[in-house]
Amino acid sequence: MHGEDPLSPEHLARVSAGLGVEARLVQTLPGGDINRAALIDAAGEPVFVKWNADPVDRMFACEAEGLSALRDAHTLRVPKVRAIGPDFLAMEYIASATAAPDFDEKLGRGLAALHRVRGLRFGFHQDGVLGVVPQPNAWADSWVAFYRHRRVEPLAAEAERRGSLSGATLKTLRQVTSRLGSLIPAGPAPSRLHGDLWSGNVMASETGDPVLVDPAVFHGHREMDLAMTELFGGFSPRFYAAYREAWPLEPGYERRREVYQIVPLLIHVILFGGPYEHQLRACLSRLS
């Protein structure tokens, strides 16, 4: 798959220019569904680099800004950005190791601490990219308005444009969207969110502690991060217990979780289609 393609000399030259030192390829690493990855040596320093031959505009700049926002929260460990280019992002290399016995508890408490970092409004100071899907982040005073106009409606329009959703699913989605005011709160605390919190975006460092990677940061209802962790699995009961001990959830979360899972499901429908529409339709039917 493309995630294991080699780093070309042209890309390596651009990374070297960004770092300000000559870099050499050490090892190609498994990438994801979108980007390629490698370990390079930059004047004796190990550096992780991810790149894309056909990137979405500003995708790596947005990711770098999100990493900076997470680091500024001083909660969980986040890799330092070393250099950015239009088609690459070079970061501190963090060797992955076995999770420590208290990994889940540290992750739960750390995520709760991140969520206690407040924004003044809902959104972010720049638009973002989740995968290759644009993520509008213009500020809003109402969480319902933000969730409707910056998340659900643009994603539904993109899915419709691509022909990824059936007419019946779109009709049900619009019915649920029209009722958002009765399904989610208008004014929860605008928490700093990771924004793409699935198990593949959490790793164990060389000391076994949790590290957050690949964010799509904005300020929103903290339950969005938690809802995504529950969508695709990979997080233990100890993680959730530690989070709730640090910051208990408001009553009704189980219902709101379904609402917040609409967004990652729409993104997966756009990117991958297929079975994700069935999963989205099931989610919508439980809210209808």
C-alpha cells in the first residue's frame, strides 16, 4: 500500500531544506490510509516525517497548528513540530513501546485536563482538515449552530456531492439535523478537543505513557471526543472510569453520543463509503 512507499529524493530534499540540515532516510514506516511516513536522521536527531504527493491545501500546516495547540495545553505528551512544508510534516520522533500499567488512567485524566482548557467561543482561529476533508472552524457563540453549520451540513453536502449517501439516508439526516436544538446543549463549555480521537491517534511513548498524534483541533463540546472513542473501540473501561472520575459527565450523554457520532461517520462515508452508510443509517434511526 502507499503507506509503505519510499521517501523520494525530491521529498527528502524539501524536508532537509525545512529542517535546515541534511537529512538521510533511515527507515520507511507504515503509513495510514492517506499519508506516507518515514524515520529520517537529521544531523544525528531522529525525526518522524509524513508526506503526501498530492496533499489537500494546508493539511500539514493545519495539523502542525493543532499539535501546537495540544502542546500548549500542557496535559498529555504531543510530538514537537520540527518543520512544515506544503507536502510534508516533520516531527519529533517518539519511539513506540508497550503501554505502562497506568497508561489508561493517565490517558483518561489527561484528556479530562485537556478538555478543561477553555476557548472563548466554539471553533478555532483557522479552518482545518480531517484526513482530506475540509473542516470549517469559524467562531460561533452557539454550540448547536456550530455543530449544524460547521460540521453536519457541510459534511452532508459533500457526501451528497460525491453520491456517497442514498436519498433515504439524506432525508433522515436532515430530519435529525432539524432537531439538533432539542438533542444537544446550546452552551456547553467550549473545551479544547483533539478532534479525531480514535485509538490509532493515541500511542505509547518509550516510557509507556500516552501520546496524542494526528489532531483536528477546535473548541467544542467535550463529549465529541468521547463519542468518537466509543465509535470504533480500542479504549478500555479504565480509561473511561479515570476520565469520569476527573470530570463527571452530565446526564444524558448516552443519547448525545449518538448525535456526535454522526460527524465521524459522515467523514468515513465520504472517505471510504461502503458499510459506513449502513452504520450511519443505524445511528440516525436510533435518533429518529
